[in-house]
Amino acid sequence: MGIFDSISRLFSRQQSTATPVPPAIQYADFSEVPSDEDIPYIDHRVVDESKLTPAQREWRRDGVVMLRGFIPDEVTEAYIRRREALGKPPGWLIATPYMHIPEMRDLALYPPLMEKLQEVIGEPMMLHLCLTGWLSSQRGWHQDDYLNPSFVNSWYAAVWIALGDIHPDSGPFEYVPGSHRWPLMRGEKVRKFLTPEELTRREPKTGYNHWERYAERFVNPAIDYEVATWDRKPVKFLAKRGDVLIWHGRLIHRGSDPNVPGMERRSLIAHYSGINHRPDMPVRGQDQNGQNYAVFETSLID
Ligand SMILES: O=C(O)CCC(=O)C(=O)O
Ligand SMILES: [Fe+2]
């Protein structure tokens, strides 16, 4: 072997074995392992796998249920028309636009979808948050459940409803299969690392304190490190209109960076908690099919 071969082999070996460096604030610093009695049965350390449905088995293994072609065009149509009429790529800026837009409620509470949610979580679910942007959120890797009070304990799921063909360059939803078994991030543990200014800062348009965004400065590097050193690789949800992905409140996921900034990505994202696990959301409504949503007195802002 010549000297140049040796040098190039050495160089490539150094590159491929380059170990990611653990950041100062680590994932373990803002997460904990929840006890079985606090979380849904399907997430317990030991369950009788022979009694699980295919969707429950997928949920337990991967932390998602992927439902291709699940929602017929007739069901997505009315909301798509309403959302198109708004015209603004970021969508409505409040967390609960479904309070004002019945077409959104009808879609997010589509009965077969609510049935699937109950099948994996183990109790009826209640809608309380919708994200209506037709762009990638570009949020870094995170679990969702830490945005809630700790008593929610993963009685929580979100759905990604594709409303058009999702272009790979638009920044698709991306997740790490199996990461729903990682320790559970806790909001109060994350907030301990924020400054007093960050804890009281208010966004001008909505008045919201987005502590979770300010925390990305240390949450992102901590999870990037875990993802880079974990043995299962991230998956992008490349979807067509009517495809749905349900994901676990503890699943690591992100809105990936678009290769073409500003490229349209048509979806409705809806978040739900178990009806018996939201004492902080006591006022509820039911739609014509008896599906539950949390009632908030808000004004619609776009
Ligand atoms: O942009 C995305 O697809 C990610 C959205 C997200 O993280 C969420 O809805 O919890
Ligand atoms: Fe999320």
C-alpha cells in the first residue's frame, strides 16, 4: 500500500469514527423515566403483546401509526377551501383556531381518526391545539409532552394530516422511530435553564411566552447528540393528501429544514390529550358526533 493510500484510509477512518461531543446541558438533565402507573398501559415496561391490535403493536414499536389514504378527499375538502381563502402561509397564529373554524374541527375530529387515537392511548381523546401553517415549523428535535403540565404523562398524541402531496424539499415532518421510549422531557426541568427574561418574555402579536422556543438553544444540541448516537435512524413522512401520521407525545420529531425556503407544505396538525388527564382544561365542547374538544375564549389572529 502506497503512502497516499495509507493517508487517505486514515483520513476516511477518522471522519467515519468522529464521535459527536456531548453538550454541556444533556438530555438527562431535563428528562426522567416516568413510572408505569402514570402512563398509558401500552407504554408499560411489560405488556401482553399477543393481545395488541396491529396499530397498537406499531405504536409500541415505533411510537407512530401511519395511515396511508386514511381520510377521503370529501372530508378534507371543506377545510382546504377555508384555509386557502386565508391565503397566509403561516396560517392562524393562535393555538385554538378550531374554536372559530368548524371545518377545522370537523377534520381534526373525524370519527375514524378519533377511534384510532383511543385505540392506541386507551381512553377517549380531546382536541386542544391545531397548527395551521402551510410551511415547515422548522422546530428542532423535541417531544411534545413537555409543553404540558407533568400530570399529562404521555396521555397525549398528535396527528399530521397531509392536505396535498408533500414535496421532499418542503421540510417534511421527521421522527426517530422508537424514541418514544426515551425518558420523558419535563417542562419544569427545561425551564430551570432559562433566564428570568426568557421566562417572562411575551411575543408581540399573541402575548404568548414561547419558553420552549427560547429553550431550543440548549434543547436542540442535547437532542441532536442523542439522535446522532442512537441506533435507529430518522424517518421523513413523505405524504399524499389524506395520509395521516399519529405520533406519540414522547416521540422525538421535528419540522425539518426545507431545501427550498418558503416551499408550501399543506397540512393540518392537531394535538390531543386523554379526556381524564386534563383537569387544567375543564370546559369542553362536543361536536355533532360526540367528539370532545377543549373550549377556550380566544380571538382568531392571523
Ligand atoms: O413542522 C412540523 O411538522 C412539526 C410540528 C410539530 O412539532 C408539532 O406539531 O408538534
Ligand atoms: Fe412537536
